Amino acid sequence: MTTATVKDLYPTRGATEVTVPRQDPVVWGSPSTPGPIAAGDLQAFERDGFLSVDQLIGSDEVEIYRQELDRLVTDPAIRFDERSIVEPKSQEIRSVFEVHRISEVFAALVRDERVVGRARQILGSDVYVHQSRINVKPGFGASGFYWHSDFETWHAEDGLPNMRTVSVSIALTENHDTNGGLMIMPGSHRTFLGCAGETPKDNYKKSLQMQDAGTPSDAALTELAGEHGIKLFTGRPGSATWFDCNCMHGSGDNITPFPRSNVFIVFNSVENTAVEPFAAPVRRPEFIGARDFTPVR
């Protein structure tokens, strides 16, 4: 399917910045859709665009995933794999993509009903993994991720037509209020911010280290933050945050001695599969934006 056969509800990467009211539901499942999320929590997700779980996985499981993370980031073969992203200054691994294909340990986590069950419940259908990665923020200078909407990038560069995608970030270390934690503007998921400026070819090679194309203006961010405020997420290892694909979010640098690592999984509805990019000259590689739409089982 091409973009010519799919209406572009969310124009972006044009001459000027634009705002568009959300055209899609937030929670696609019906009240009778089975799953582990309580009705009140689903309502909060609809309102705020996110949902925190104090302990999604136990401490013994955290240790298993942390050991697997350590194994991957210290494996020379993984380091020189194109799926690894390194810090520009320290040259340490910052992220490893497609971990559910590289590692059976993380593949099992994706299939865990506590994880995929919540995704099915929110999106109201079977789901597949659009993207997975481990993120590593060692202490003393690991850089953050600037403010952005994931959907803006996934729509522009991966060709996701609708906002029917949800992410989960599972903490493998303590998320303090000082070590570069996730920040979200509650309620920002209800407004799409189309960014100004064309997408360069192979933009992903730069954007995975430092966002440029798809970056909101200072004026737009100031307006969104003034309207919605900013919530900083803290939590112990094993806690998790689910958030809508259009939440405006980011994280700061980690200049503390305390590392911050997480597993990040993006689930997309099988009824919202990718077409050609809406605002980029070429697709991103499949390890960043999947083209295998096989449902998670």
C-alpha cells in the first residue's frame, strides 16, 4: 500500500509548523476488551496519554534482563552491528535496536501477557512490534533525548497512518528525579504538532544520536508546556510507563553517578500497518521501523 491510497491526517515536515487536533481514538479497545488494565486506569490513560505501573516485573526478573543488557552492550559483535547506536562523545553504546530478534530473553518479555496484553487492550486488536530497543544511560554525561512526538517521526519516516501505537518503557535501574528520567506533557497526545523542515535522506543516522528533523519549535513547546505541564517519571527497577505514540516527551542528560537503563518496546496495531513514508524520501531500516507485521503470540 502506498501513501497515495491512504489519507494523510497528520501533515508534517512542510514549510511551516502546524497543529492538528487528534483524529484518532486514544483507547481503541471497548470496555469489554479483556486485559490486565483496570477500567479506571484505562480512563486515566485516555485523559493523560500515559499509565505507570509500580512493579510490572519482579526483582528476580529485573536481574535477568539487566544481565542480558550487560551481555549485549559488552559483546564486540553487537557493538559493531548497525543496530547499535553509540554516544557521540564517549563512544559508549547508547541503544541497541531490535532486541526482541537479537535476544530470546527479550523476545520472551515481548510475549509476556503482562506486556503484550496491555498493548492489545489499549489498541483493541492484535499487535506486532514496530520497534524494540534497550537504552543505556551511564552516569557522568550520557546525553538525553530532546522533546518530540514519536508518532511524528513514525508517520513521517516509517509510514504509520494512524495513532494506533503504544510504547512501554520498563526500568532496569532506579529512575531517580536526577538521572535523566522520562518527562511527558500530560494531555499533549490530543494535539498533533507537524514540524517544519524537510527530512534529509538517511536522517535516522543522525536523529538516533541527536534529534534535528522533527523537532518542535521553542514557541510550540512553551505553549504545550504552559497548557499541560510536565511530569517527570521516577520509579524502582521493574516499574514501567506506558505512553501513547503522540505524547510530547523527552529526557535530560544524566550527569549523576547513577546509571539509568530501560527496555523500550513499541507495539502497533495489525490494523495500522506501515505504508510508504508520508514525509521522507526513503523508509528507515527495518530494525528501526518494522515491515514484518506478524502478530505477537
